[in-house]
Amino acid sequence: FIRDFIKKRDLVKCHDNVIHMQKLFIINAVLGHCFKMAQEKKMSVHLWDKTKKIIAQYVAGIVDIKWTDDDYIVIEED
């Protein structure tokens, strides 16, 4: 599932011998943050649904995600 998701959305790009996967690193950080919040019982169903929507928008290029010290901010693309 994950491999197909990555391929379909062209999230990994190879140029010569360099692999670029910046969006995957950000997605991984956000999901790790969600996992930590879930373990601490701070992740509601509503917040999880909102986060899934933000990740889908990030993959589609509608929003950008910037990581701060221990959380992320969502920036709408122009």
C-alpha cells in the first residue's frame, strides 16, 4: 500500500545518483508526532481526521507543512 501510494503520487524523485524525498520526510515527522500524541492520549478522532486531510493536501501541493520545535504549521500555497 505505502509503496503504491508513493509511486502514484511521485513522492520520490531520482536525479543521477541522488534520491529526493523531502515530502516523505515531512509526512513521516507529522505521523510520528501523531503517534506520540496518541500514546499520550492527546489525539482525538477529529484531530486525526484533520491531520489526514492536511497530509492529503500537502501531497497534492495545496498546502505546505513546516516543522517547528515539536509541532508543525500548515501554510496555504499561493
